[in-house]
Amino acid sequence: MARVTPWLQTDPAGGQVIVTRFECGSLFKLAAVRILHVRLKFDVRRHAKGFIGVKVLTDWRRRTLLSISLWQDLDSVYSMGSVPRHISAVRVAGTLTTGTACGVFCFVGDWRQVMFRGEAVNHSPLYPLQP
């Protein structure tokens, strides 16, 4: 059960983390989804606004792939719709996976504020530190 934390507020402008899980069922399908992600990363970097980066974690034994991408703000996530290769990759991945789940995680505050309810500058690590 999730813990209720009334003092925390989401800040969509502070950045987004998107986690997508692909359960593939076979090594061949998993390798194909992984190749799709490698090719897609370059197009997303070129066409999507506000994209910071992506990390792909592959669990070969469980035939599962996790894609974790970082975005400057919530509006930038919607720019994925302007990446033609992503649109076609979604269709292909749907035929290669037995299950897919995706979650959007929003910035809620500095770690000191979150962990200890401390007074801290609420600065997202997805943006440069200011001197």
C-alpha cells in the first residue's frame, strides 16, 4: 500500500521519467525490441523537444526490457508523437511482446524534502545547477 504524503506536490515542470516495460517471451523477440530501441533513440534525440536521454535495461533471462527515459517537462513527453519511427515502432513492439506497461513519474521535490520533510531548494536534477 502506498504511503500518503500530503506535504509533497507534483511539479510537472520539474521533469518526467517514463518507464516502459516490455515482456517479450523469447530471446528473438527481446533482441528485436532492443534493436528497435537503439535505432529509435537517434530519431527521438533529433526530433523530440525536451528529450534528455534514455537507458535500456535488458533482463535476458526473463525476456524483459525496461526503457527509462528522461524529459524536461510534461509537455515535452507529447513530442514523441512527432517522431515517425516511434509511431511505427509502437506497432511493431505490440506484435513482439506478450505484455507492455508504461508509467509516467513526476518530480515531487528535492531528496531532503521528500525523505526528511526538510527545508530545501526544490530543484530538479534534470536541469543545470545554478551557481
